[in-house]
Amino acid sequence: MTSFWLFLSKVFKWTFGFFETFGNVLNWILFTVCCVMFIYWCYVLVVGLGGNKDKDYFSPTEGKNPYYDPEIYKKEG
């Protein structure tokens, strides 16, 4: 019976080591993926808005949906 418990303790020690190593590997993989996504996000922002390109932006809805329309909200009285 003692050999069974010794075997079980070795299995537990191995699984804890495995999960610790797997956690480290998974952590680095996720860190790398997040870094790549952040760099891509920065690239999209710089390419899309860099070099004063935001000044050339044309809004297709500008003036069509104003926050205040004097014809709708005219003061009656």
C-alpha cells in the first residue's frame, strides 16, 4: 500500500510540474499574441491617421443628422 502512495505522490509531483511548465509556455504564447495585436493596432492607427491624413477625412453623414435642427426644435410661443 505504501508503494501505491509513493507512486501517487510521484504522479502528483509530475502533474504539478507539467502544469507549471504548460502555464509558462501558454503565458508566453498569449503575451506574444497580444504584443503582435498591439503592434498591428498601432500600425493601423499610424497608417490610417499618420501624416495629417485625418485632415482629409470626409464624413458621409456630416450635416445630415445634426444634433440640433432648428426646424424641429423651434421655439413656439
